[in-house]
Amino acid sequence: MSSKAVAVMASGRGTNLKVLLEAVAAGICPVDVRLVISDRADAEALNIARAAGLAGVLFINPKEYSDRATFDAACAEAIDAAACQWIVLAGYMRILSSSFVRRFHGRIINIHPSILPAFPGAKAVESAIEYGVKVSGCTIHLVDEVLDGGPILSQAFVPVFDDDTRETLHARIQKEEHKLYPATLKRMVEDGFSITGRRVIWKKHQDAGNRP
Ligand code: GRF
């Protein structure tokens, strides 16, 4: 199995998938996106994957499975058949079953639109505004069995303005997501990391030689 082989799971607009595929095509991000899976037939992410000419583009219909675990097992089989090392969640709106998370332990990555551990869950952007934080952003983390709770790989910050709406703040956060996901995946396959407790320790320090 190639350490660069990636499966992307996405349910929605797929802008993170789009910038990732662009970064791969431009030679900026050295991953091999072998498979894109969606749980929604109308997900724009599927069109983006097809337009990019990917061979592995799958809609797996949750309605054809009796429960979450059997649906996830079908996804897992496709991921293993494509020999993907990493599973990259990019706006994937289903909670993963414990069996899926255990099967791919330490190999599932998610992006979340808040500075975790603040505001986990599906309403992260509006919760940040309602709470009144002045800074928010996005977090890329490993997935474990706690929702949005796994070890943190990287984060980026944005200001929150007084007149922000969910849409304006999310748009500002997404600009950062679109830089951070390809950059983090590049680091992951080129440098690698280890885990100490719940800390991700990158094998090469990005800011080495540039610290105060
Ligand atoms: C992103 O904001 C991500 O943080 C969250 O879902 C959104 C997906 O956006 N998990 P897109 O479908 O990639 O545009």
C-alpha cells in the first residue's frame, strides 16, 4: 500500500476536495487521490471528482444498508480495494461507526471549522458567533471515537467580526481550510508524525530556525 494513497469522503459542496485535487495536479501536494466516496448522490463533490478524471468515484447509498456499521463496512471495503492508506474527510456529514474508526485507527483525518476543542459538532460556526469569540478558524485532526475529539494535526486562525454571519465567517474560515488541508497532507506524507499522549509530534518542525 502506498503511503500516499488517499480516499476522500465528502457529502457536500466539495470545495476542500477541489482545492486538494488542484494542489495535487499542480504538484504542490504529493498525495494520490485514488477514491472519492459520497453518501449523497447529489453531492457536488462527486461532480468535482468526475470532472478531475478520477477513476474511483463512488456514491454509496446509505438507504441500501440496514445500519451505520454495514454502510461503513461497504465504504471500508472500497477503501481497502483501492489500497488507500489515508481516509480524508472533507465535509463528510455522517458519524462514523466505532468499527470503522477502529479498523482505520490513526489513518482517518477530518477538517472542522473551529479551533477545537471549542465548538465541536455540526453547528461550529454559528456556535462560535453566538458565544462571542473574537478568533475562530479551522482544525485538522485525527479521528477517534469522540466526535471532533482526536489528536490535532494543524490549526489556522481567523478573526471574528462584529457583523459576521454564519456565511461570512464560514467563508473566511474556508479560505484557511483550502490552504491548510493540502499543506497538512503534504507534511503528513513527506515528514510524518508520531503521537505522544494526545499530542501530534511532527518529525520535522515547520518553523525550525524561525522561532523567537
Ligand atoms: C468545511 O467547512 C469543513 O470544515 C466541514 O465541512 C465543510 C466542508 O466544506 N467539516 P466543503 O464541502 O469542502 O466545501
